[in-house]
Amino acid sequence: MAKLTLKQIKEEIQNKSIQETIDYLLQLQSCGSTVGKLLEKYYKIQEKHNKEIERLQNMLTFENRARQEGFSFIAGVDEAGRGPLAGPVVAAAVILPEGLLIEGINDSKKLSEAKREALYDVILEKADSYGIAAVDEKSIDEINILNATKKAMTEAISQLKPAPDCILLDAVQLENVAAKQVPIIKGDSLSMNIAAASILAKVTRDRIIKEYDSKYPEYGFAVHKGYGTPQHISAIKKLGLCPIHRVSFINKAWLCQ
């Protein structure tokens, strides 16, 4: 085999899988090509990839257990926006195909905005079914944030077709839901379906808040997403409340400080 330049080798491997690339480089090395550094690089890539696959397989533990118990339509449910001073709480429900591994998926809070946006599209494409629901700030003030969160979750679940027979969710118990519920503490890091739901909910809520930012730019919603940051609190003290603020969340005592 004629020796190839590094450029030619990189062109040759650009469309190969990790294992195919390693096999190809080993073949070149056996023929005398100096590819040791490139081979070392791909061994490290392979090791990182294998660890990611192991992490993702562990995130199917609760889904696999539910299937072993006889359930067929297993949904993950999660919310975004329980803590902010403004805007809606958003919930999502997702049923992913059995055994599907989506590389990079995790609790939405552990991901960059760009990564969440990319995974959002993948989840919508791959999911067997999904539902997304929002409950606005006025309803939050009327029924409190816990009940508003449950309402959003219940509405998101109602959009799933077929209806789930098992629901994995992050430590919330829902009323008036026929499916078996499995509460999982920190479930958005431990369950593939809950993680998918957390990403759909977070991306959807962030998009809603960005739209509000164009309507109320002086509050900086695009930056803090409605959370009680110093910038946001300062804007409230200076400007007062706007129509999307949760009045029940605003502590008049610290506003006067």
C-alpha cells in the first residue's frame, strides 16, 4: 500500500465510524505509515464514546424496569420554570422508542442553550409521541405554582397518543392520571424519557420568554429568563411589575430594600 499524506488520510476517514477509522489506521500502521498520534486520538474518542453509551444505557434503567413489569407506553414528564418571578411554567411529556439512545441527552440544566436547541429537534424527530403545555403567570397566582405545574404536566400527558400506561416523573404526584406513576428524584439526570421532556419544556419556555423580551425589553428577560437575578430585581424596583410577572412571587419587603 502506497504511503498517504496526512491530508489524504484525514479525507479517507472523514465518513468512517470510529471503529472503522481505528481499523483503517491500524492497517496503515502495519504497512509502515506513521499514524501513531492520529490512532491515539481516535482511541481516546472511542473511549469517550463508549463511556457516553454506558451513561445513556444507564439512563434506560427505569424504562427497562417498567417494560419488565409489563408496561408498553412509558412516558417521561418534566417541567421548566417553577422558580422564576415571571412568565409561565411549561411541562412536557415524551414517549421515546424502546432502546433509543440520544447522544448528549441529559438534564436540560446541565446543557448549553445551543446543545438544548439541537437536542430539541432530535427529540421531536425521534419521539413516538410528545406533548407540551404551558400555564401562565395569572393562573400561577390563582392556583399556586405546585398546582399550576401539575396542571401543565397533566395537559402535556393528555396530548400523548397512545396514552401512556406508565409515567416517569421527577418527584411529583399527579391526580386524575390513570397511568402508573413512578416518581424519581433527580429523574431528569437518571431517565432518558424524563431528560427528553426536560429539554422540550426548557427550550419551549425560553422561547416564550424571549418573545416577551421583545415586548418588555427593559426587564432583560432574554438574559435571566424571569429568574430573580440582581439585574431583574433592580429592573422591578425601578419600573414596577409588568403584565407577565407573578405577583404572588414578588416580596414587597425586599423590593423596598
